[in-house]
Amino acid sequence: MPKEIDRIGVQRLIERGAQVVDVLPANEYAEQHLPGATSIPLKRLNVDMAAQLDHEMPVIVYCWDYQ
């Protein structure tokens, strides 16, 4: 179930092995992304792509919004 968390929550989850998924387009991911993040562009995020993630570990999905 999706849940919004703050920066401290993200850091704690990463320390415990959470997976970090960047949903920006590939060219934007290449320009800048969080260390260790996996690129799964939002337009490609589907059941098959999600199946590649470890379902035993938390998943942090993020997208940088310039607004």
C-alpha cells in the first residue's frame, strides 16, 4: 500500500535495504538521480516491470518535480 514518508523515513528505509525506484524518463534519470536508484520510467511502469523488484523489501518510488 503506498504511503507518503519524509526524508528521515526514506533514509531509514534505505539503511534497511529498501529499493529506490526513479520514475523519471531515462534522459532525466541519466542527468541526475539518487545513488543506487533503479530507473523505471513511469510510462514503462507496469506489472511486468514491478515483478522485477524484490517483493520482500520496501520500495521507494520517487520523481523530482521542478515546480
